[in-house]
Amino acid sequence: MRSQEMSSLIKTLERIYGTPKPERCDAEGENCFQDTLLDELVGTILSQNTTDNNSSLAFQSLKTAFPAWDDVLNAPTEVVAKAIYQGGLSNQKAARIQAILRHLKETTGSLGLDFLAEKSSDEVLEYLLSFNGVGIKTAACVLLFGLGRDICPVDTHIHRILNRLGVLATNHPDETFTILQPLIPMGKAYSIHINLIRHGKRICKAQNPNCTKCLLAERCKYARDRD
């Protein structure tokens, strides 16, 4: 039943927001800065706990200050932190990025993640989750946006909306991620990821959701309970 409910939800969202075309951008079709898998990973780390605009500015500043990843690896951590200051938590993120680069250099002899393309999605998740500061959402973003895998990362928007609708009853985005994946029809992970985030930013906000303008209200447990 939940699989049918998910299929219906995806179709409704596509009628409202269209069917998004896969591309290396955020949910608003902006901040398309991920040229390589390593760029995708670093860009997603920079997006943690900040706005899309600030993470984009931080990434652009990092690439301007350090044209090559070797430059980032060899720079003092405080200098890297200064370059990504606008993204917030800069000291923590700089140290984590350098730790990932150091591990890649020591284990593969180069600074890249292209070898992940040959691995299964489960193997990619396991590998990326071994790094400090890389959680399920960040790893899933690399799978979806970097490798084009049929995986739906779950952020706070997606977690919030699916629980408000009553499709799921979960306590944490990581739990939502695990339960959600098998419910999504093949080839539709990108669509539901993008469109749920759009809906979360425009209508189903964390505070003061606009239920009166929501085209999902008739199927939404949260909206019914508010009446």
C-alpha cells in the first residue's frame, strides 16, 4: 500500500513542479559546482548546516584559493578554514576535508573518487560513511548527483513532509532514508528528491506551513489535524 501511495505522491508532485531532469545541481537548479565526484563530496560537506547560497560561495572561494586538491591538502588547516568561512563550521569542515584528502592520497596515490563508479551503491555508502563528517545524507548525495544512482537522499524537508503526510512515521532522516528507498518506483528517486525539497521550501515549511495553498493537503494527516 505504501508503494502505491508513493507512486501517487510522485505523480502529483510532477504535475505540480514538473519532472526534473537529472543534473548536478541543487533542488532549485542552482549551485551547479560539482565537476568531479570529489567536488561533489566536498561540496556536500560544505552544504551541511548552512544555506545553499553560503555553501556555494564557500566552495567557489575554496576553488579560487586552491585551484588543485593537492593545494588544499598541503595548506595549513586554518588557511583552508578561512577560505570556506562563509559556509559555517569552517574549522571543523576544513579538518574533515583535509582528512579525506589525506586518506585518498595515502591509500590510492591520487586525489579523486572516480574508482567509486565501479562499486555497488552499498559499497559506495560503506566507503564514504567511513569518513568522519560524512553521514548517510552526504553519501547518498554523492550517489545521486555524482554517480547518477537511483537513490533518494533524505534531508530535513523530505523527512518532515513524508511524516506530515503520514506516509512514514519515523524519528530521524536516516531512518526515513532506509525505509523510503524500497518504496520508490524504479527511476523516480531523483524526481521525488528534487520535488519534495521544492515543496518543503515553498509550501511545507518547518514553521508556519502554508496548508491552505498546498495541493497535497487532502492527503495530508498534518493538514487534516490542523483543521
